Amino acid sequence: MCGIIGYVGEKECTPILIEGLRKLEYRGYDSAGVAVLETDSQGTRTQVIRCRGKLSNLENLLRKDQPSGLVGIGHTRWATHGRPSDENAHPHKAGQVSVIHNGIIENHLSLRNQLRADGRVFSSETDTEIIAHLIDEELKKSGGDNLREAVRRALKQVRGAYAICVLAESAPDQIIAAKNASPLVLGLGDGENFIASDVPAILAHTRKMLFLEEGEIADVRKTGIEVCDLEGKRIERAPKEITWSAVSAEKEGYKHFMFKEIHEQARAVTDTLRGRLSVESADAFLDDVDLAVADTKKITIVACGTSWHAGLVGKFLIEQLSRIPVEVDLASEYRYREPIIGKGDLLLSISQSGETADTLAAVKEARQKGARTICIANVVDSSIPRASHASLYTHAGPEIGVASTKAFTTQLAALTLVAIHLGRRTGHLSEAKASELIKELLLIPSKMSDIVGLAPQIQVIARRYGQARDFLFLGRGNNYPIALEGALKLKEISYIHAEGYPSGEMKHGPIALIDVHMPVVVLAPKGPGYDKVMSNLAEVKAREGKIIAVATRGDKDIGTVADEAILIPDAPSFLQPLLTVLPLQLLAYYVADFKGTDIDQPRNLAKSVTVE
Ligand code: AGP
């Protein structure tokens, strides 16, 4: 989720790059940098200036030494491979080639080894530097005069997601841009052209934009742009006129960041799974994270809020697939009850921000008692990863809306990876079952996109029931934490009182609340426990409660009891939470939107809670 900008034209490019990066800082802010081609009578040199921290740090450096040139690229980073540092900041230079990149290269380890064997020396931990070396190598092979061709050949060796901009000293008038599974847009100007990861970065200069498609390469010069595919075949496509305002462009046209982030979930989950699953070997790989499976007797999960709900789903997954016992604790409670944990135990913390004070304190406590501490986090090198023995990162990208959405589903994806990994190693998950589950997991992102397509129906339901004073959310098994999450989402952004309950517990108390004014949202996908949930629904119906059911497409019975049925694609029960939560996020969003609350920054809440 890094920000990218490129300029080629007749103006000094550094101020244009910085202005664009300022508009992109919301995408990532752990380091920033620019590379500018400086050409004079002696030839062309690349000036690379980059540093860790916010864009203001880079601006301070540029005040002392501003590169001067008409062709340049700029980057603001959201770390995925390699912690935030000066060395890992983009652009990365290898030989005469400089590269900025947004995305994840899946085969980075094998490419790095191969390049090392060829004598290449690396100065960063990033996957991006590999691309720079590959292109420099190809450029050398071809005599150094065809950058576009060198980029094309290099990209043929790369597997994964990328949006890149490339400069070379032997090609002082051009930038080569390429895209696969990460966004990239070209802005067409008069005697100048722009490249950006997002429209807002270049909207002040042009509204004529050409969005690159998967596997396309653009040769960008001040006089024009040529696009071809990875086979070198020319592509002709007319640019579009963008009519968005600057503010809505930042949200890519969505009304709120939360709504944008709900839509980003298919991409975020894909990125989190990318390069970590193999159907052939029926296994899940956790980067370099060593769970010390053979020594692990018990796992304790600690987290807060939405991340705690992910932990509850994680317990279900890990216990079922690996048979290792799992406890789930609220981090805010954990430390104060003298937790029984020590050597041979694994503490798995979950945190989007990596900064939640309660979770951090729990990690420190467990580590001090001798437990192995692993975290699932979204923000690379934040406090919790730094306090842990190892970290498995979700690749959700920056989450701006206070109400967590894509961070949650990527946490579920990461926990599924952990459960498969453990299950294969404890021997409880057979090869056949693992490979079946992995195949289904890989189908989840497209099913998520399908569910987001139900937004108009959910908007109507939200309007119909959004005046209620209270909501009840019910779910069983691994859908019980989703009921909790649905209730939390509604509370956070619409300020309506809501409670999540295991459906079987309803008759032990909450049933007293049910009357004609009480909407009851029930998670009733097909699978184990479905019949029991249907009986619970009958109990609600008998008390005139209004039932909003999330059920499986094709379910003929649900319509006989539910007032509203949101029908979603089928999935194995292990994976259902990745889908069932989406309608609840949308329901909360639309209720809040009708109420006109401040959805992205709801009252009394903060994105990361750094006080205990
Ligand atoms: C979720 O919508 C909330 N914003 C909140 O519950 C959040 O999940 C919690 O504060 C934990 O944050 P973390 O994942 O950054 O640690």
C-alpha cells in the first residue's frame, strides 16, 4: 500500500514529486524518497534521496540538497518486506537503474539467491531491490539502450503484485511504469506526463487519466505514452476524464474510508495469502516465523476489540485443525490475573496497529515469563512486533477508518494460515483435507467481492431497521465471534446499542428482550449447527422479533422464518467468518450513514489505543 509518483516533462520535478507524495501519505508513512535524473554536459546521474519516517523528514533533507532534473520518481512506503529504515526506503538503485514499487514479490527469496550467485550485492531487505537488480542485469545484457525491453524481460521472471516506476541513466528522457495487481494510473499533460498509484497525487495537474491494466508496461516520455503488454504487444486505450473532487479522489470516489476499506477486502486478503499457500504441497508458509510446533503445548491468544474477535475465530481454527489447546484472552484483563504461562507455551498476539497498550503489555508479560511470543500485526515494525520474538504480517495496507474492517478479515486469513501450518505439523490435518481447504481459501476473495455486490440490498435493510434502539446479533461456533463483531461495528459507528450472543445462549437470558421492536441479526449459513440456529430463529419469531438472516445462497427454508435474508456464497464452515462478517460491516455502515454520524472518526474513539 505504498504511494507512487513519477514525472517527466519540462519543469523541475522535485517539487512536483513532493506535492504528489503529500497527497499520498495516507497510503503509507514509514519512509519516503525520490530519485531524479540530473543531466548536464557530462551526462546523466541519478540523485537518490530517501529516509525513514514521515515525508517531513525527506522534505528537511531536500531543503539542504534538492536534486535538479526534469525526470523523477517519488515514493512513500508502507513496509511489507523489511522494516522501516533508511536502507529499506525507496527508491532502490542497482547499477544505473532506480525503482520504486508497491506490492509484494512472491518469489523474492529464490530471485535474491539467484542474483547473489551471479555476484549481485544487496543493500536492503526489500523485495523491490531485486527488481532493480533484475532490470539492471537485463539492461547490461542488451547493451543498455532499451529500458522498456529490459523491464519487460525482468518482469517475466517476477511472480506477485507490483506497480513500479523505473529510471535508468542510459534512458534520461523516460520512465517505464508497469502494473500487476497493484494500482497505477498515468496522467496525460501538455508537454509533460505523470504516473501515480492514486489519482489524488496528480489531480492538480491533469484530469485526463489512463488506468493501467494487469500485465501492462508503459513507456512514459514528455511527448507521449506508449503502452504494451508483457509480450511486447502494443495496446491502444483512450484516456478517461476524471470528474472527482480532490477530497473524494483520496477515498477513490467512496463516501468514507470505511466504505472504501470494506471494498478493499478481497484485495487485502489476496495480498495476505499471497505466496504463503501451496495447493501442491498442501501447506501454509509463515514467512520466517517459527512457531516451534514440536515444543508448543498450549497457545494463548491475546488481543483487544475487533482483533480479539479474530482471536476467538482463531481458537476455533487452530484447535480444530491442529488439536493444540488455545485460550483467548482480552489483553486488558490478561496481565491482571497472574497468567499461567511459561516455557513451552506460545503467546499469539493480534493487533492491527501494533501499538495497542494493553496488548503490548500482555506480550511483554508473557515474554518475561519465558513464553515464545509471536504477533499477527498489520503495521510493520510497530511496538508489538518489536516486542515479540517474531511477526506474521497481514497485508491489509493502512486502515484509516476507526472501525476495523479489512484488518479483521486479513487477521482471519493469517490465522487460517497459522492453523493450516500447525495442523500439517501436528499431523492432525491430512494432506488431502489441507489441499481441499487451501483451494477453498483461494476462492474466498472472489466470494468477498460477490458479497460486497449485495450492498444495495443491505442499504434497504439498514433504512428499514436503522431506527431501532437495540439490536441483537446471534451466531454459533465460529460465527459467534462474528456476531460479536457485527454488534461492535454497529455500536462504534451508529451509536445504537447492540449485543452479540451465541445463539444457544439466547434462551438463558437475552430472549427476554425480544419483541416486535427488536431486530435480531442471525448468522445462519449452511453447516454444522444450522438446524439448531433454525430452532433459535423459531424462538425469536414466536416473540415477534424481526429477523435479519445471513444465510447460504440456495437456502429455501430461511425465507420461511426470516423477515430479511442476505444470501451469500457457500463456503466450508472453517472459512465462513471471512464471508459472514461482510454483510454486518455493510449493515453497520449504512445504518450509520443514514443517521449521519462521523463514520470514519466516531465519537470518543481512537484508531490506536495507546493508553491502558
Ligand atoms: C475496531 O473496530 C476497533 N477500532 C477496536 O476494537 C480495535 O480493534 C482495538 O482497539 C484493537 O486495535 P488493534 O488491532 O490495533 O490492536
